[in-house]
Amino acid sequence: MNVWVTGMAWSTALGDGLAGVWRRLLDGHDGFEALPSEHPLRNPLAATVADPPAGMKPSARQRILAEGTLSRALADAGGPADAYPVLGTSFGALLDDEDGDLWQWAADVAAAVGLRRPPVAVSTACSSGSDAIAVGAAAIRSGAADVSVCGAADVVTPAKRLAHTALRTMSPTRLRAFDRRADGTLLGEGAGFVVLEREEAARARGAVPYAVLAGTGAANDGAGMTAPDPGGTGAELAARRCLASCGLTVEDVAVVNAHGSGTPANDSAESAALARLFGGCERPPVVFATKGALGHTLGATGALEAVAVVLALLDGRAPPIPGLDEVIEGFPLPVATGSASRLRPGAGLSLTLGFGGFITCLAFTPGQRHAH
């Protein structure tokens, strides 16, 4: 059963229009600015959205951010009725605002945009957005729904900045994914949602797809709470399961959106996984990563990067990786550096590695609809 992507929306530190943000990514822009803090941090930079404003309570900001982005995704798809909502986040605002819970946040957002079905709330650390999309696809393939709106939202909060300072996963300089000088990540915030539909239902109402969500795969390496397995075994397994789920091979993959968090441990593990996965590949895919532009948006990252992979497939280009000047030794695949890289026709993978060992891979093939 084919699952079509018929609507997309995102809110990022570079803006919220699909085409506009994509152009800025291709041009190598980033959204980092100094964000004041009353606490000592390793780095004052963060990639935050302009609206809602930073002075609001984190829980209110996250709710408004999710509602607006989800509404735009539904509108972009032509407003399909009775969508099955799947909403993801990491801790969301709960590290700082103790009122409410994650399911209630999802229920409030779904109700605010007029969705009648009770939502599924997904919280699997940094893979929450990817897992929300995978759950939405599973609902369609199981017959539980014809259409699902799925994705995630997350906001920068003082507790998250303090946590990454304490863990020393925050870069004291800048986020340089897969660069030999990489020394940590920088936080961002945003929201991304996609509308998934059963092909037959979408055709019946005249919808045109951005892409086909061809396959999904997941694994958990169980190596630790905050660090991946150094060998990248979980990431490799998730990607292999994803390809096997839809009958694609490594030779079919034209582009990979890597997790690319900029921490040496993560970049090394991901490099090892990609080396084994694509070793001997006659036409290796191009790798790109967006966290150096949008920040590490935690629970939202997988949803934002799914949108980025779809746009890369439709445009035939991958944006450069911000901050990448000297690729780490042994990185196995061509990377987009300096300027956008041309892509051959093929499929795209989005790979997400989360704290707690949560790893998810999504595979997309291009459709006929382009972003405006």
C-alpha cells in the first residue's frame, strides 16, 4: 500500500515557508543568534523561531507553535477530513513548566485545530518526530485511518540549555557536523508536520503528492542514555530495516539526510554506520545535514528533516552542511560542502539518532508536487 505525502509545513529559525526556508538552506544561511540567559552556558547561541516570542511561557509557546504549523500542513494538503493526529515532542516544555502532561499537550493541540479523533502522543527523545511519522504511516497501512497528520514540535528552554552545558554536548564554538573540528551541538526549536494519505483516498479527492513515504525502520542500540553505540550498529540496523520494508536497495538511494548533530561521538558513530551500509555502493548517495542551520531541535528534528529530504528529492539538490570545511577522516560518502550539490534521481533517507538509543530511518521517493 502506497502512503502519499500530500501536505507539509514547518516553522524554523529561518522562517516558515517551505520554498523560502529551502532557498535559505541552499544558500548556506543559519538561524543562530545570541539568546540571553541568567545561567552560565557553554554557548549563548540558539536557533529560535521569531513567533511566538521568546518571552512567553514555554508551554504556551510550544502549543502555539504546534497549532500553527499543524494547521498549515492540513491546509497545504487541501484540508482532508478526519485526519488521525500523531504528535511528537521530547520533554517539550515540561522540564521548565510542570503543569500538564505530554498527552494533554497533544490533545489540546488537536482540539484547537478542529481534529475530532483523539491523538497519539509520541516521545522518543530526538527521534520523536520521525517516530510520529512512522506511527502515522502504520495507522494508514493497518486500515485504522485513510489520512494522518503527524510530526512534532519542540522549544528551547533554560533547562535544556543547562542540561546540554552540563553534559558538555553543547559546542563552545559552532555546530560543525562531520567536520574534524566538531566539538558539540547547538540547540534550536521548531515544528514540522506532514499529511500522509492512503494513495487511493488521495487520488479520489484529486490530491497530488510531494512524495511517497516508501518505508520506515527503527532500532535501539541500548548503549547508554546520552551516547550512541560507537560502532553505529543501531543506525545501520534501522536503515537496513527501512530499506527492506519497501524493497529498496542502497543503490536506489540518492541522498541521505544524516542526523549530523555535531558531537564527535554521534558523528563518528553515524559515519561508521554509513560506511557499512553503503560500502561498495557503485553510486553512493550525497549526505547533507540541517542542524548547523536550524539547530538541534530535539523532538522536532526528525519531522523537520523529513520535510528537508522531500524538498531535496523534488529540487534535485542537497544544501551545504553549515560549518563543514574539513570532513572527518574516513567519512565514507560525498557530502554537500560550500554550495548545494546536485542529486541523481532516486530515493532519500532521513536518519535520526536520539538519546536513549532511539534510532529511526524514513525512506521517501519523489512525487509530482513542488513547494511554492
